Amino acid sequence: MNGPGRDGTDTDGLPTNTARTDHAPTDLAAAGARLAALGLSPGSSGNLSVRQGDRLFVTPTGADLAHLAPDALSVLDLDGTHLDGPKPSKEHPLHTAFYRRDPAARAVIHLHSRYAAAASCLPPWSERSAIPPLTPYFVMRVGQTPLLPYAPPGDARQAEDMERLPFPVRAVLLQNHGPVVSGTSLASALEAAIEVEEVSALLLALGERPARLLSTAEATALAARHGSCWTPGADPVPEQASARADFTDRRP
């Protein structure tokens, strides 16, 4: 089983802070093309956004990430009001929810990538992270990634569930759906999206084999050093049934 290569983290000169450039639409189109080239955006799946000041550039509904036109992106404000351009992706509330939760976020990426989507169909490793700390790179570039309970694509409950999380995150897995990641730059969001797919491939390759995981101390130290999120105290979920009950009962 092969996930995307580690060289996928090379973001090919994308700016490290899209809030300081006038090229956000062009950068977003380049990011979409890169994700498509890596095989992480089949068909017209997935959506991206970048924040520039108090406005968001968002991929339109039904857009093919391989062929985004910089002058044909949707423009929204931080409340999700459509200001200009074509109709935005129906999943844009997930993007605005990330920006509201984290003022440092400058980009959000949602994919239906194969291995991460498969991981989203499994019971979560723990309440705070569906994926265990298998590698330092996952902890450094992504951090804890909780599983949000299933809702149809575009359902407002997805954003509501994400905003209600009582611990910090920069990534989530939507149950039976796929990953959503944020970053303090478009480049870091790309790295995180690629790393989620890579670690998901490792998780599936390991299957039921016993694996050595990073300890809580190792993971929290890495997260603190690299500015990601890994909070202690989340024990693994022992049974699929209890995991499903926990995530079903969380909604009011």
C-alpha cells in the first residue's frame, strides 16, 4: 500500500503567509493543481480557501481542483456571506468555522483523499484524535485530529460540531467522508493535508498489528516545539460500539 510520497510536502515556492500577498487567488489555484496532481482530489471533490484580511477566497461549487481559474473563485466574508464570484462550495461553513475558531488560520483544505477517507470510516483511536501518533511528522504538521460524527455533505452540523470541540485542533476527520485541515499559511495547510493522507496510509497498512506509538510525553513535546496541537489525557477508545455511541450522543 502506497500513500503519497514524503516529497509531497515540497510546496513549490508557495508563499508562507498568504495574508501578506496580493496573489491569494493564484496561489489557491496552484495549490489545487498540486493536490490534484498528487491524486488527493478525485473528480470534482474537495474544496480550498485562503483568508486575505477580512475576506475569503473559496473554490466554487463543483470545481475541479486541477483546473481552478484565479479570476473565478468565490469571495466570502468571515461570516460566510457571499460577496462576489460564483456560488461557493456547499461546504464553505466548515471553512468559516475554522477561521472563527483560530484567528491565526490563513488557509483551509478539505479533501476526499483515499486513505484519509478510509480512516474516517474506522472507529477513532481516541476521543481527541481519530489517528494515533504513529510518526513525529503527523504530530508536528497536523496534531490531534478528532473524528466528527457523520452528517451529509454541506450539513450545518459539521461546522457546529467542529466549533464545539473543547480542545484545540487544526484538523478533523469527517466520519465516512474525509479530512479538513487548516494552516497558518497555504503552504502549511498543504503540508498538513498531505501528511494526513500519509499517516492514514500507514494506519491502514498496519491493520491490527501491534504498533509502537509516540508516548504522550513525546507527542506533547513535539507539538509544543512545532506549534501544533496535542493535548494529553485522551485514552484510546477500546471498542467500536462505544466510539460510535460517544460521537452520536455528543450532539444536543
